[in-house]
Amino acid sequence: MPAPEFESKICPPESLAARIADLPRPLVFTNGCFDILHRGHVTCLARARELGAALIVALNTDASVRRLGKGDERPINPLADRAAVMAALGSVSMVTWFDEDTPLKTILACHPDVLVKGGDWPINTIVGATEVKAWGGTVAAIPFEHERSTTRVIERIRSTLGQIAQK
């Protein structure tokens, strides 16, 4: 059985330069762990996509997520699963990943017209903002419309499991 069509949106970093040429401009770039996808994530991604003709999402590799200090159990979902779920979203044009601590190398390879992060990121702290602005691009922090957090989802699951175990 052939792979679902959305899997064609998954692009290994070494193929990124060639694949970006096929995407329409303006090109929007964002990145993150996107471990347990929730309403806050998908709303932010939809808003990011509205800023251009194509949206690239760069995911932290599993090792990169662990280095962020989000907890020993993170990521919950491995990179291949996170990439597939992300690629299945209609707002996402391409999914890639990076193993470094920041996505700067990937941003430089993509040369986006618009760099986006969630509203918890002040623009002056967004990695790649200086570079994107230098080549005439724009940088945006998308305000949160839904207060959601993967960490809080995990805490709620643990709490529920703890209550069940006590019964």
C-alpha cells in the first residue's frame, strides 16, 4: 500500500534546499517540538500560514528536545511520529527537522520571508530574527488564542492516572 500523500511533505534536512525551490513565496518558517499537538499549536500554525503562501515547520529532533530540559520523558512522541502528524495538517507545506540546539542553520538554509514563533517569544529573542530582517524579511510572534500547554496535558494525564491508581 502506498504511503499517504501527506508524507510527501516530510523533507530530510539534506534535501531541503532542492525542495524549497518548489514552494511558493512568501515562505513562512516556524519551529518547535510539537510533541503532543493541541489546539494552541494548530491555531498558531494556521495563523502563521496566513502570513504567506507556504509554511515550513522545522521540528527539534528527539535529542534536541531532551537538551531543552523539558523532562526526562520528553519527547513523548518520537520525531517520525511528530513529523507525520505535522505533515498531515493542511496549513503545513513542508516538515523538516534539526538536531542543533537552535534552528538557525535551518533558517539560513530556508531563507524564509517570514519567521514566526508563538506569542511567548519576544521578537528580539527569536533565533534567526536578525538574519531574516537583514535580508528584508519580517518576524512575528503570534498571540496565543488558546491557553494550552503540552506540559500541562502531561501533568493532567499523570494526575488522572494517579487518581485511578488510588482507587
